[in-house]
Amino acid sequence: QVHLVESGGGLVQPVGSLRLSCEASGIMFNSHTMGWYRQAPGKEREMVATIGPHNRKMYGDSVKGRFSISRDNAKNTVFLQMDSLNPEDTAVYYCSARYNNHDWGQGTQVTVSS
């Protein structure tokens, strides 16, 4: 059974930083494309960043230059470093693992507010 457990969310002031982590189990982590998506109230879920098995990275336009995704295959963990946060980044952030299936974590709330 696939488990994706996110951590690191919380309340942060504008221009602050947060680092999200997602630990995966029940999958062949090295073979999966791992990613972060987010959903704000009243909006559709959008891709934030993905990282492939060979470390190819893709970012959503709104986070390019501010967010950075990385993975530690030895720890089955994917990270999202978020810098220069602004209120528009407020959302529930979901970890995803994609190979044949697309699996999701429960989500972690990120709130950017002064």
C-alpha cells in the first residue's frame, strides 16, 4: 500500500521560507516521478514542481526562481524548498508519486500571511 506523508507546512510571513518534505513507502521510489501540487480555496489543483527518476525537474510558472524540488532516494523522500513566499502561495500542498498510477498524500497546509 502506498503511503505519502507530507510535513513542514505552517504559517509563514510574506518573503519568508518553508521546506516541505514527503516520505514515501510502498513504492519503488527510485522509479517514480515525484511531485508537489497545490490547491487554494476555490481553485483547481495545480502543478508546483516535479522531479523525475533521473532528476529532471519541472516547475509551474508561478514558482520558477523561488521554489526548488529535490529528492533523496536513500531516504525515499522528496523535498520542496520554498523561498520568497507571498500570500498567493497559500494553499494545501500535496505530494504525488507517479509511475503507472498517480498516488497522493493527504496534504499539508501552507499559509502565507502577515
